[in-house]
Amino acid sequence: MSREPDVGRELALQHGLTGEEYERAVAALGRTPTYTELGIFSVMWSEHCSYKSSRVHLKNLPTEGPRIVQGPGENAGIVDIGSGIAAVFKMESHNHPSYVEPYQGAATGVGGILRDIFTMGARPIASLDSLRFGALDHPRTRYLVGGVVAGIAGYGNSIGVPTVGGEVAFHPSYNGNILVNVFSVGIARRDKIHRGVAAGLANPVIYVGSRTGRDGIHGASRLASSEFDAASESKRPTVQVGDPFTEKLLLEACLEAMKQPGQVVGIQDMGAAGLTCSTVEMAARAGAGMEIDLDNVPLREEGMTPYDIMLSESQERMLLVATPATERRVRDIFEKWDLEASVIGRVTDTGRVKVISKGRIVADMPAEALVDGAPRYRRPSARPAWQETVQALRLQEVPDLADGNEALIRLLAAPNLCSRQAIYQTYDHMVRTNTVVRPGSDAAVIRLKGTERALALAVDCNSRYCHLDPAEGARLAVAEAARNIACAGGVPIGTTDCLNFGNPEKPEVMWQFEESIKGIAEACRALAAPIVGGNVSFYNETEGKSIHPTPTIAVVGLLEDVRGALTQWFRREGDLIFLLGDAEASLAGSEYLALVHGREAGRPAAVELAREMALHEALRGARDAGLIASAHDCSEGGLAFALLECCISGPGGAVGAETRLEGKGRLDALLFGEAPSRVIVSAPPESRARLEHAGGSAGVPVRLLGRVGGIRLTVSVGGTRVVDLDVARARSAWSAALEEHLRG
């Protein structure tokens, strides 16, 4: 202790606390904190752990519903899927670590979200990712893509959890701050769910998993809760190092320990802030206290101080509470799996977390003050002056389309629209043999073995829409994710989010965040898909330049019969092609406008949530009645590009289609304009009358576009053929484009 720095206001500022927060910490203790206590305050009151800038707004999200078993506040959310089974899911970010060290940042992001799932007593069955990189001509982008993709594959493949879908986008706003968001879902028996609580006076507190090292110290406070600058490379030591093989052992050992009722009282991942977060949060949730002795913590490095041990974010570690009667059995289980298992403390009734090292008290702190007593701010919020400028779109200055073929060819090879198979083929998406719909369709579908049910999974966000109109962009993200679930044949039953924004101390960023929360809340209520939990990631900016606001949405849907799962590609020659929804669309915020004309402008076409819900119900009704063979959301790239995807995205090769569109106004808007609440379906000719009747009954327009067949995609408008492409050649170019972009 004599070698530790003197604690005062200046040292607190270096730890990321404000002067006012330091005084608040002193008041909570009634004295000056020790050096270890200052470190604990700095991580627990960091933006990453405390959500001090977002809590006042997150309470406006809908979090209740008939299927909700566990909402926000635990390691993961839980929804009931029937027959005594629950789905456990969560999405998290690992943005800054992945920019500093892409392989380990992405890998440990996967490991962390998987631990959030199995700490609830659930076996992870699938993961998806949502990735944002800078422009492909930025000198760092290709290196970051390679490292992140390898990290996700290396960890997920090794632990045996399939990566079954996701999304990838490129934009200059992410040049200095990429986004790596990972979603995972697991399955548990409802009667065997575990939570992160330290209950039961004198119950033993057991440390399990890997030994503690110095990796990740201050990852939550200094790396995840601050902006990047020119010195960001120096933060590399705060990135954790993962070991998926140890995580696999930890997963199996935890599930075995939790199998017997009452054997494990509470359990929590040592994630952000490591041992600090798990001890403090488990005690606070139970209204209890905890006393731990750091001399019993397994270490892998010599000379580690109490400060180091409490703040380390070494991976593959869990903290659990057993009972005196089950302690030995629990330790035996972990030792059988060749994992450390050490009793490091006991549950108390003091409401305080007491930390002892070498027989001395190095920290003695009220748990409540560190968790619910953390600062909460209603940051200043103001609509930025530039918002009016970017929303202005003068189409009279934009020439209309001259060549539909040329534009469609440019779109199919565009970084944001071409096939992602160069990435997802790196992942193992078939391990455990539950994957019914693989990557490449609107939503992944995972079979629930032993039942006829399946889960449909989708992640979505169009950050350009959110930049142009944050509230509408967030509504559209929820609507598209839910629409993708409907296209697979599922009913949305729960939502999780990963809210990625810039510096919350800037009024314009806080305005974007508030508007996005409003949009998410409205859409989730209207589409009956409540929020069960999520993640907020602020300070995603470098040298004062913020990313586009990116509220990533993940929706979980339920299929009562897995045999009814749909995919996006045309299946049979001779089937008719229909558009469910309106043909009219807008160029505002479209991929076409950005790619062909270099403009990001306008207000994205608004979603009418009642019409969106009607579309989903009509789509599922048509599927249940056996009327349709495929369904594909019409989103980025517009109607013509969606038709092309239906022709070229199937595993069996390309198939042609002859189509006709009716519309007034600009040709480019008809072909490539974007709008919500539109789905392309294919159906046998004998289903036409019933499909049109079903759509009419639901108030959903059903328009015949053409027929599947041949070797070309043709699109005619007003008797003029405006698109005529060889689909085999288009498929080849679309499939190879991303790999070619990444090769430069």
C-alpha cells in the first residue's frame, strides 16, 4: 500500500472521473478512497458500466410482454418459447478493442457475449454479427476486416457455436472507429434459469475459470468510455486476450454445475471491469454484501497488486455463489474440467463489498452506491444545425436514369450490396446441425431439437437513414429486422439492441440518441417485439469526428413448425412473382443515390407501423396457407436489386425472371428507390387468386410483377425493357465482388 499513489482529485481525473464525481465518491465512503477503491469507482461509474448518460432515456423502451421472462437488468434477456423452454439472448459491442487489436478485440467480443448467455443457464446455439468498417480505400480498412473476421471465426468456430448470419457495411464515418456488435442466443429450461445474485448469508463465493493476468486493465473505463485520438494505438495493452478452448471447458463446466437445482445460487461472468463488476453487481442485486480475499484469487503473473486484480479483464472467468453443502461438489466439477476453482470469499449481510489482501482491507465500499447509486445525467440535447442541410434533397439537380443495366451492375458489385459470402464462408454455420436457413437469406433459422419449433434471427440497421433522420432511421431498423423475421415465416417475440453513438457530452449526439430511443420504442410497441436488454456504446468517435448513429437491432422470432421456414430466392421456374406492398419508393438516403450520384441526402421514406404489421400478418398467413414459395424483403438497392437477389442468391445457382413494373415519375426511383413495408414473393400460378384475396382482406396491395424462368432478368416499364441481365454472369460478379474489394 505504501507504494500506491496518493489519491486525490488530480488522480481521479486521470481515472476518468469528473471532479464532482470524485467528491461524490468521497461522500459515499465518508473518507478519501484507497487507490484500489478509486479504481473500482472509475470502472463502475464509467459510461460503459454505469450507463450514466443513457439510463434516463432507456427507461422509455417497452420491456414487458406476454412472453418476457427476464427483461433488462440481468446478463441477458429471456423469452418463453413454449413447452417449458426459454430463449436467452443479448447483443454487445466490442468496438474500440477491435479497432486497436482487431483479432483479439473481435474474438473476446464473441467470448463475452457467449458467457452472458451460459451464465443464465442456457446453452448457446447461434451467433450473428453486425460489423461496420470504414471506406474500402482507407489504408486501415482491409487490415481491420481481415482481423475482425478471423477473430470471430477463430473464437466461434473453436467453441462450437455457429455464426449463422449478420450484416456488414462500409462507410467513411467508421474510418477511425469501427463497430463490432455480436448477438448470441441460447436455450434453457425455464425451471433451470440462473441469475447473477449473491444470496444466502455465509454462502461461499467461488472463482472459476482462467487465472487472472494484467490484460484488459481499464478496458471499460479508458478504452470503451473515451474518444479515440492519435494515440489510440497506445491502448493496445487494455485489449484482452481470449482462449476459446478454455471457454468451451468453462461453458460445459458451468452448465453441469447448474444442472442440479440449488447447487449454484448465483453466477455471473467476469466481463467488463472483471472481478469488480461481478462482485459488486451480484451483491447489489441481492441487497447483500460480499467479503473476498485476493490472496485466494488464482494469478498467472507475479507482483499483481489489489488494484490490478480487481480491475483485470482477463477472459474466461466466472464468479459463482454456492452453498456450504454444495461447495465441494461444485469445485469438483470445475476441477474435472481442468479449470481453476477457488473459494475467494463469503456472502455477507452488510450491503458492502470488502476486499482483503495480505491480511489488510484494501477496499470497503457500499455495493448500492457503485451500482444504482452511480451518477445519472440528463445531458444537454440539441438538433444539429446541419440536420436541415442533409435532409434537403433537390432531385431536379440529379439526372434521371439513362441505363438501367449499367446502374444495376454497379449496385450488384457495390461494397454494401454485393454478396457477403467471402466473410460468412469463413465461419462455421453448421456446427451442432441445427441451422435450417444458412447465411445469405433475410433471416437465419435455427431448429430447436426435440420439437417442431425453430427460431428466426435477424440483425439490422441502416446508419445512413439514422444519420439523416435518427428517429425514423431507428423505426426503420426495427421494422426491417421484424420484416426479415416475417419473411422467414416467424413471429417476432423479443428484441435486443446495441446502440452505437458518438460522444454523449455533445448535444447533437445526445439528440441523435434520444431520437433513436423514441423511434425504437414506438416500433417495438407497434410490432409487439419488446426490448429484453441490450448495450449502449458511446464515445465512438476519433479526433472529434463521430460515427453515423448506429442503433443496431436484433429480433428473435418463433416458428411453430420449422417445415414452414422460407428463404429469399426463387425456387421453381414457372412460379409467379408478386410484390406485397406499394411499388412507390424514394431516392432519399438510398444506396443508389450515394453510389451513383455521391449524395447522402433527404429524409428516408417513413414507415407506417400499422401497415407494416398488416404486411407481416399477411405474409405469415400466405405461408401458413401454402400459397408462397419464397419471400424477400425489398430494402437497400430498391425493387430492381431485390428482384436480382431473388434470382442469384440461392444455393442451387441462378434462375432468371421476366418482370414488368408500373409507375409514374422517375425511372431511377421506381427501380432503385427504397421504402419500407415491401416484400417480393414467388407463388405457383394456381395460388394467385387466393393470394390476391388474402392481401386484399388484410389491406395489403398484391401486384403481379412477372414470372420465374429463363437465364436472364428482364425488367420492363411502360413497354420498354430497361434491365436485361444474364443472371449467371450477374451471380458470378455479385459473389466475387467483396473479395475483390478486399484484395484492392
